[in-house]
Amino acid sequence: MYDVVIIGAGPSGASLARFLDKQYRVLLIDKRNLDEWPPLVNKCCGGLLAPDAQNILGRLGLGIPGEVLTGPQLFSVRTIDRDHGLERYYQRYYINIDREKFDRWLCSSLPEHAEKKFNTLFLSYKRDEKGLVIKYREKGVISEARTKILVGADGAASRVRRQADPAFGKASYLALQYWFMTQRESPFYTSIFDRTVTDFYSWIIQKNGHLIVGSALPPGEEARQKFEGLLDRLKGEGLITGEPVKKESAFINRPRDMKSIRTHRGEVAFTGEAAGFISPSSAEGISYAIKSGLLLAESINTNFPCFQKVYRKKTAALKFNIWLKNRKLPFMYNRVLRRLILASGIFSMKIR
Ligand SMILES: Cc1cc2nc3c(=O)[nH]c(=O)nc-3n(C[C@H](O)[C@H](O)[C@H](O)COP(=O)(O)OP(=O)(O)OC[C@H]3O[C@@H](n4cnc5c(N)ncnc54)[C@H](O)[C@@H]3O)c2cc1C
């Protein structure tokens, strides 16, 4: 019998496993082959570490090894507002990382009491009189394990949360990301606002000889078509050239109200994007994932197995932060307000 089974070894699950007390029997499951090379499936991500993520890593005493970094390092955001034909540059402090290597690095130094099962797919769970029984598939074989606490750290389309919390439904956005080869230096993180593509935003990031072009779009039949339309326009403007060498997609959450955030249901806890912790304004999710994983570990360590109340309280500040970000949304996504801000040039910088 495990004390805690964690589904998902992304930043939230790996942080939880790292900080759970060694008195607990912990199992960490992920469908990715995080302990083998080459990766069979990549986490689709822009791979930019925002200041909040740098801050929490610093506070945890973690420094990123050089091989996890990628180039170029970016110091400014180029904001293109296609709705009004405006363009501005703003100073930002991101760290450009190889997301796959980042996740592997987080998993590589987990304590020994956290048993890992990678290349293993979580299927379902059920409750019986002795606790929870989870079902998973490892190398084609379906097995079961018992646990006192189950944690869904399995990202935006969390299977754990969909089973525990049927009202959760589908993730709110579909992210499409295509990789193009490039020889040219593009030392900006470009964010593009264009109503004809999405009511969220699109981005271009240079990474290790590639330009990654992505969009977070409302899911639906038209999503891919709108994204391809954006690519055609970017090609026409010479911002990208050639055919994509890699195409990725993933769901992404955008918590617009506090009801979309849920920390637990009975003895099933949620953390990271599975709980709904992600910025609704920028889609920055790595800091929220690490913080919520850490807070869940602290709650379980002090109140096992009745972690629920403490975890809900500890995450109140994260929820408030998301509430505040929602208040900021009109300044980024309301066309009139955004136009006023960009046209004024406030906080922007001139690029030579
Ligand atoms: C296109 C895109 C770009 C983004 N760019 C950025 C960025 O630049 N910076 C930033 O801070 N955030 C970014 N985000 C958000 C960020 O990636 C997430 O918020 C963050 O990864 C959430 O961490 P997590 O640990 O909660 O979940 P995830 O990182 O999604 O990890 C979930 C893990 O669960 C595993 N899993 C899922 N289902 C199962 C199953 N059934 N069985 C076993 N394992 C399972 C997955 O393999 C995965 O390893 C981006 C998101 C997208 C989609």
C-alpha cells in the first residue's frame, strides 16, 4: 500500500515527490520515458522561465545546470498588435530553457523513497473499503496499486481530475506549436495579438537554431485553419521561412474564474495545471506548478492523510494571484484598452 501515488512527473509532480517526507511510501507515474534517451514524447511548451519560476527555484536552493539552458537568452518582448497595426518592445527577464531537459533534470535528483514508474500510463482509479485502487499500464501489462492519497499532477487535460471531478470537462484552449529552422538571430520573444486567430495570443520564440511559432486557440474545427492562416501571414512578412520540421499540440487551461480551480476531491488532490494553477494572462505555468507541488507536499507532511483543509488554505494566495491576473486581462485583451496602452508607449523601450 502506497501513502501517496502521484500521476504526472512534470514540474508539479516532481516538486511534490521531491518534498514529501521520507516516512511516506511514494509512487510517481508518468507516461513519458523520462529516464531514457531519446524522449518518445515531448512536453509541448515555450520553455521560458519567468521571474516567478526563477524566484521559487532560487528559494528552493535549486540552480539550473548549463545543459538545460538553450539560446539565445531573451531580454525583450516584441508585442505585435495586429488588430491595430501597432508594435512595441518591453524589457523582460526570461530564461530560455530546453523544456524536455528541464523536466528530466527535475526528476533526476528525486529522493530514493520516491519510486518512479516512467513509460507508464495511468488509466483509472476506484474507491473500495480499504482506500483507493489505481490502474495503470506498464510495458503493455495492466496492473493495480493501492494508495491512501492519489494526486493528479497530470497537466491541463488531467485524467485524474476528469474522473474525480466530472464537471471539470475539457481544457479551455488548444495550443499548436510548429518548429522552423532558422539561421537568423531573432533575439526577442514575440507575442502577437490578432482577433482573427484567437482571443488569447500567439508567440514566436527562438530556440537552438529554430523558431517556434505557437498559438493558444479556442478548441474546435477551425483552430488549425486559423493557425495555418497566421503562419501564411508570418511567411508573407518574412518572419518565418520554409516548412515546419516539428509540429506539436497540447491542451492548455485558462482559469477565468475561481470555480475552475480545484485543490482536491476527497482523498484525491490536484496540483499544477491539473488544479487550474496557470496564469490566465500569459499562460505561464511552471512557477504555479512548482509552488503548488511544494504546498501540497507541506500539507501532506503536516496533516497526513487529512491534507485537504491545510492545502486549500495554503493555496489561497495562488488563487488570489490568478484572480488578480484576471483583473489585468482587459489591459492586454480588450482591444480599445490595449490600443491606448500601446499607442501611449508607456513602459516600452526603443530598439536600435
Ligand atoms: C504550448 C505551450 C507553451 C507553454 N509555454 C510556457 C512557458 O514558456 N513558460 C511557462 O512557465 N509555462 C508555459 N506553459 C505552461 C506550462 O507548460 C504548464 O503550465 C506546466 O508544464 C504545468 O506543469 P504540470 O506539472 O502541472 O503539468 P505538465 O507539465 O503538463 O506535466 C504533466 C505530466 O503528466 C503526465 N501525464 C499526463 N497524463 C498522464 C497519464 N494518463 N498517465 C501518466 N502520465 C500522464 C505527462 O506526461 C506530463 O509529464 C506552456 C504550455 C503550453 C501548452
